[in-house]
Amino acid sequence: MRFDSVEYEVIDNTALVTLDEPEKLNALSPGIRSGFITALQQAEDDPNVRVIVITGAGDKSFCAGADISGFEFNTTFVKSFIDKVLDVLAMPEQVTKPVIAAVNGYAFGGGFEISIASDFIIASEKAKFGVPEIKLGLLPGFAIVRLAELVGRQMAKYLSMLGEPISAQEAKELGLVLKVVPHDQLLKQAFDLADKLSSKPQMAIRYAKSVYNRELGGADITYAKDVMPFLFLDDDAQEGVNAFREKRPPRFK
Ligand code: COA
């Protein structure tokens, strides 16, 4: 089954959700965003589905983040864009069933954020993680409210202020990634974990997710939605985004 730019398949008790615009490194285009929400909702509503696995099409990228080609710099666009993107990024936290991110390549920006919103990350040894928004004059709206809890305040600041990528192994050492596996074993290993989760009592699994996630998805996301638009309207953000589009280094003020 296909929902916009997202492939959806149920195998035994696991829904496989594949972001599928590899020519744009599965960046969060309107088609990926709407397909992702529909696919996760479908999995949530299907009583046969117990676990959700998210991955990216192609060999290179899980998801390269927000679709920079679609950015516009006016308040109406920016506010609506941020509201919609943050709802997409928070979706793996919001569904009641366990979500595994099978990270097959770049998990940058929004792709990084989808992976940390998931309950487990299994990473290919080729995967790379990072929040490079600072290079565009921006910040990762979801990661800035989540990352400190996951990796500590210092490392959260380092990752978001420097924007440099880290390897799958480094992400594992930080506790972000559960397991690093050979690239050709990625989906098999993600499905092995999914099958183990499926064999457990489902009410207990859902309660566990609900209890661990009980503080998430409220005022913190509203805060990010309210604050982030100001950054997009800064001159340096326009320069950073234009520089990316023109494939040149930015000249920040
Ligand atoms: N939005 C829109 N298009 C994107 C994209 C994004 N976030 N990331 C990559 N693409 C597009 C590129 O523009 C390019 O398109 P083109 O072939 O029409 O020129 C295509 O995907 C391939 O990307 P390319 O940069 O050529 O691949 P690479 O292997 O040299 O570099 C990255 C990969 C991920 C390092 C680089 O694409 C990148 O830095 N992307 C932006 C990541 C980012 O800042 N995300 C946060 C956004 S807020």
C-alpha cells in the first residue's frame, strides 16, 4: 500500500513504514509528511499491528530532514510549516505501539528527530546522525526540547550548536542507538526486535511506553512551535537556506 510518498506494508504483526523519495534523500516533503502521518495512524488503528518499523528507501539516507527546497520566508508559511513538521516529528512518541527506527543512512535534522522520537533505534553501520540546522542559521525544533534528556545538556548543546554529524557507533556510545548492525542485516535485525516485542503481553508493552513517555508531547512541543518561527525570520536563516539552495557556503552576519 502507498500513502503519498510513503510505502506501507504489514508483515505478520509489524507495520513497515518506508519514507520513499530517495532522490531527495527522503527529506520531509509534503508527500512524505502526509504519508507518514497516514501510515502511522493506519498502524495504530489496525488491531493486527503490534509494532511499527520506520526506515528510508535507498541505500544512502533514512531522512535528510525538513524539505529545504520548500521553505518560504513569511510568517504565515513559517508558523504553519513548523506546526505541521513538529506534529510529524512527535508522531512516533504519540502512537501507543512501540516504534523502531531502522536507520539506513543519513538521519539528519527531522530524520534525526524522527529516530529519537521512536522507542528504539537500530542503526546500519553506515548510518550518520546529526542536527545540521545551525549551518542553515536554524535550530532543530524537536531535538532542542528532547536531546538534553537523552545525551546530557553538554552533548545536546555540542550537537545542536556545532551541527556536525556523528557515526552510528558514536550514537550508540551516547545511548541514542540500541544496536549497530551490518548494513545488509538492518531490516532483519529490526524485525527480530519487533517480533520479540510482538510476543510480549501487549497491554504491558503499551503501559510501559505510556509511562516512560508521560511527560512528552505537551507544553514542550507548544513551546517549540511558538519559539521556532522567530528564528526562521532572522536574516541569517534566509542566508543559510539560500546558500544551501545555491550550493555555496553561507555568509552569516
Ligand atoms: N531538503 C531538500 N532537499 C534535500 C535535502 C533537504 N533537507 N537534503 C538533501 N536534499 C537534496 C539535495 O538538494 C540534492 O538534490 P539535487 O540532486 O537536486 O541537487 C539531493 O537531495 C542529494 O543531496 P546531496 O547534497 O547532493 O547529497 P550528499 O550526499 O552530497 O549530501 C547531505 C548529503 C545530507 C549531507 C546533504 O544533502 C545535506 O546537508 N542536506 C541537508 C541536511 C539538513 O540541513 N537538514 C536539516 C534541514 S532543516
